[in-house]
Amino acid sequence: MSYTDRLFKEGSALTRFSHHARAEKTLSILRASGKTKFNRVLDYGCADGWFLKALYDNAMSAQGIGVDINDDDLAKSRALFAGILNPHRGHKGFDYRKLRERVKAYFEILSTDFSPFPFMKQFLNSTIYWRCKPKPL
């Protein structure tokens, strides 16, 4: 059974809620942009790549970059995307504030959202969303 199947089907009620909430929040952000297809989507903590694959299969993303620290999940993701996308290795559980500063060097952050409990900001949330636009060169 895949990581995703375990979370969505066999996880605790809180785990299932959290993962469904994150998936719905991500889709709502993508839909709210008004775009129907994105050139590139970055998924930190991609696990087995299920979300990037769903975006690709539904023609919402031309390319995806998956980052995770779990080698087993990355191997499953690479197999899932064989010949389609190229997930890269990375770090899960990062300090988003350091990443935010790096992102701000190249992009203007238009808005910030958290999931699955948006009212808690960075506390108790494992997902952060930044809507950005490139800074002029």
C-alpha cells in the first residue's frame, strides 16, 4: 500500500482530514489563479508524487518538481513519473522562514496561506502556500 493510500484510507481521522484539507486548499489556490494550466508546480514533501501526478493527468501542470527526504517515497514517485517528470531530492520539515527569504530574492510574495488549519498560521500546519510573481530583472 502506498504512503498516500495509507494516509487517505487508513490514517486517523485527523490525518485524513489534514491531507484532504491540504489537497482541496491547493486545488482552490490553483483554480483561483484563473489559469487552467501551469508551466511548473513545486511540491515540497511530495511523498510518492500522487498530487503532482494528479495535476499532470488532469492537464493542470506541464511539469512538476517533487521534493522529499524519504528515499522510498521518492523511488515510488520516480517510478510513477517514469518518462514524464523528474522529481528531485530535498528536505522535508524545512524552516519555511529561511526559504521565504530566498524566494523573496527572486519573487514578490503576493499572499501566504497555511493548511490544514489556516487560522493557526505556522503553528500546527505542515503546508504553506505562497502566491508569487517574478521580480523584474
